[in-house]
Amino acid sequence: MAHIDLTTIAQTPPFSFLPEQKIEELRDHFVQEKGKKNEIKFVRGKTEVDSLWVVADGSAELYYEKSGEKTLRRMLSEGDCFGGISILMNNSLAVRTMRVSEDTTFYTLPAKVFLGLCNKFEDFREFFTNTFGKKMLDRSYAEMISRQVEPVEKTSPFFQQRIYSIHNPLLLSCPATMPIRDAAGRMTEENSGYLLVQNDQGQYQGIITDEDLRKRVVATGFDKEAAVSDIMSSPLITLPEDAQLFEAYLLMVQKDISHLPVSNDEGEISGILTYRRIITEQSRSSYFLIQEINHASSPEQLVNIHSRLPGLLFEPIKSGAQPEALTSLITTVADAVLEKVVGFAIEKAGPPPCDFAFIIMGSEGRNEQTLKTDQDNAIIYEDLEDDGQREQAGRYFLDLAADICGWLDQAGFDFCKGNNMAQNPEWCQPLTQWKKYFSGWIHAAGPEDLLKSSIYFDFRWGAGSPSLAAELNDFLFDSLGSWTGFFRYMVENALHFKPPLGFFRNIVVESKGEHKDSFDIKRAVMPIIDFARIYALKLGIRETNTLQRLEGIHDQRQLTNNEYDDIVQSYRYLMNLRFIRQITAITEEDGRADNFINPKHLTRIDQTMLKEIFKRIEGIQQKMSIEITGIV
């Protein structure tokens, strides 16, 4: 592993705001990345930023390109960061393009670690949020960000919310004639940073804030017995309460105000929104659960933590947030719980006898968990030559897995009904055995082998040693490259999962049982997931997420632009319906999330859309059959 020298970084903001001990702890999380001269590392609005990038040696250029002209240019040199604002404020999409100016060494810090620092160290977080606020005062930068945020498919669920979702409806006011001294006392008593100022008719004509008191009174020695009308900000700058939070944020940084009065449909002031509330809620909206999870000191404090997700996701789901934003949030919570639970388990069991990796598969492995989910996980541990050590390691990791899986179940991540979990001895094995499993499934390709491959080949690292998971992943793709006949069997198996469309183009539903007259939306989306998996494995695409796989397939020209757009929009539409069904079952039917939808409960437009999507799915299945099996 490359040596990570944090000397300069530790002395440069924002890392200089951290305790020395924390800097040393971060050494194990930083990864060295190389950049070649003129290499484009990130493209504004398109490239996902999954790490904070710090220049260790060399330089890079940031810019926004419009009509072939570069604007908002900035050079990054040793110690400078890129990616923090993208992760915190722009749904992990690059806010500017980054080009490497010379051969450069970067240190990258995973987003999960970065967000943990933001949650724990306020000065560290505010370095990025304050920088964003200052940049937004630049009209060009604000317009560039605005264009990125406006499309629904790219917008953070938080910024899509309306002002009324977080504004404070309790209004505090004072008459225009009140002495400044008394107004300051009132603000202290109410623990408030503002007072609205009313005229003789009771109409709001201005506002005073704690910042006004500091700048206009304390700093200048202004007469504290004078009326508040002498220092108030007037006329009031307002927004309607149904405006998006992004509009409010943009207005506040452009006007350099910290308190924004909000108006109702009649134009009357109905509440107040503060800059600090936006910043605080933006961090907490996606990550407030993470903060609670990170501070948990025992597994008991994580019991049923998953049940908090529906409340967190209700507004984004109802407001039409894209499914990848929803699944990303659920994945972030699940990963944080897993990291904590693994730590508790190791603390109980003692240090591991050898390196191990806890891997996660299925929907969680694809970063596509919904509100109805269960566990799919396993343990890979280092190969040991000594029989006694091997047996000891086996016992240790089985006990460890039992604690991890049990505590995950208590946290709300249900046990897998198929027992595809690390606590099953079959799925708690050394690396060599895992390679035998993978090789056997590929070469035998029986029905059970294909089922297991559809679960386990969508794996990603969750905890422990990433190198073991990486080695197994390398083995998987090497094995597939030498036995391409496996894909024919995968396709034949995938074609058994047809979209629920009848001969007369009606939606096929269950004819009896608990879910009579409904269809399974999870099964309906599976053909798209299977298509993406098969082509990704065949083309050597390492991503496990369905949308990322589809992007890679498109990049390799295996999908036309129209085919790519159709399949992506179909996937998003089905996943949105799935989330809506699940949140409806939880909040309106007072039950558990499920995936069964009665078409009669859908609008005529939705029914028509579903039928069209199912026809498109039939089309991609036919494409897959022709291209891989040669069968029409």
C-alpha cells in the first residue's frame, strides 16, 4: 500500500480543524489515486463524486464550461480539496469539471468517512457549507448550480421539498416604536435570532436580526434607546411557502440574509425560514439517522432503527424523488448500521484471527434496497494452511456472523428466508472455498447454480478487508471470461421472468390468495435487473448497481440512445411505483411494506404506462435472447 503523508493536509483547512488523533485515524481511510496530465477526472453534473479528493502533489483545474468557454476557473494545488460541496449540497454530482493540469497524486477519502467527520465536527462541516454559501453569491456560480439542481432526476430530495416542510410558523414580532434595548431583551428571552417589526396597523414592515444588532448597534455604538424601526431591514424580502427550498437558499445567499419571512396563498406572512435551519436540516434530512447510529454505544440502541426510514422518506417519495436518490439514502443508513454492528461484534468476540471481509449481496449489493428488504450477506476469510488455525477461524467467524446477523435483524433488517446469510456455515468460508463456489456455479449452470449466481454475483464489500472482496471479484470476471457459455444459461433462465402482460395486453394479476387481483411490482422490474446484470458481467463492467450497469452498457455501445433512455425511464417508473406502494402500505394501511399493486387502484394513465413499459421489457428480453443465445 502506498505511503500516505498527511503532514501538509493536517495543517490545511478543513483538516486543520480536526484533533491530531482524528487525523492519524484517517490515515487508514485515505487511498492514493494518480492523475495524468490533461486527464478529466470529473464532469460537471454527470460524474458521481463518491470521495473527497485532496491534492497531495501536483495541480488540477476546476471549471464550468458553457458554449465551449471555460468560466469559474480555479486551480487546485497541494492541500486543496474537491468533492465536499458535491457530496453535501449537490446529491454527490460534480459541481464543476476537474482536469488534471500535470501528473498529480491525490488522496481520496470515502464519502461515508467524510460525512461522518461532517456530522461530528461542526467547524469541519461549515468549511464546506460556508464555502458553498459564499460561492453562491457569485451569480455565475449560482446560475450554474441552479441549472444542475432544477431537473427532478438530478435534484436532492431535500432541496425538492417545499418551504412549508421545515419553516417555523411561530412568528415573533414587536412594534416599530419599541426601543432597541427592549427588543434585544425580548429576543434573548425567546431564544430567537429575529423579530418582525409591525407598524401601527399591525402590518409587518421590516425585520431585525441578531446580526443587525451586532453590526448596526454594538459595532457602531448606536443609541439603544432608539426605536427598532431605525435599524430594521425594510422592505421585507419574502417567498411563498410552497416555493422549493432551493429557491429559498439561493435567494438568501444572493441577498446575504439569514432570516426569510414566508407568505401564504393570501400573501400574508405565515412563518420564518432561517439559513441555519436550511443547512442543519439539509445535513440531517439525509444523515440525521447516521448521526444517531454513529453515536450508538450498544446494539440495543439500534433496535428497530430501520422503522425510522418510512418517516424520513415519506415526503421525498410523495414529491416524486428519483428512486436512485431514495435507494442511496437507504443504502447509506444500512451501511452505517452494518459498520456499527460489525464493530460491536468484534468488540465482543475479540480481534479476528485473520483478515476477513463481510460482503453484501442482492438488492443491498446493488445499492437498491427499498423499504421492504431482508439480509443477503456472507463472510470471506483468509486462507490458512494450519488445520488448527483454520478450524479456530471457522468457529470465530461463525460466532461473529451470528451476532452480526442477529443484531441486524433486531435493527429491522429481517433474516433472509432463504438463509443466504453469513451465519449459515455454507456462506462463511475461506477465500479458496468461495472461488470453488463461483467456479462451480459458472460451469454447472443448473437452476440452483443460476439462482445463487443471481444473488451472489451482485456482491460488494461491506466491512473488514476490502482486498479479499476485490480478489474474489477479480476471480469472478476472470472465470466468466474463460467460460462464455455461462451467459447463454443465464439468459435462458432470465427469460422465465416475463413481464406480467397477458395475451390481450392486459396486466396479469394473482387469481387467489392474500394478494388476489394484484401483481408483484418486484417481479415486474426483475427483467431489467437481469438484463443489466448479464450484459455487465459479459462486458466486464464492475458496477453492481442497475443504473450504473446500464450506463456502462450504453457507453460500450451495446444499447442505442433510444434503447438506453427507454430502459432507464422504465426502471425508474417501476421503482417509483414500488416505493409509492410500500409507503402507502405503511402509512395508510398501517401494515408492513409489500410489493403488490392492484392495477384497478392506479390511474388510467399509470395503467397505460405500465402496459407500454412491459412491452418495452419484452423488447429488451428479445434483444438479449437474439444477441446472446441466437434464438428469436
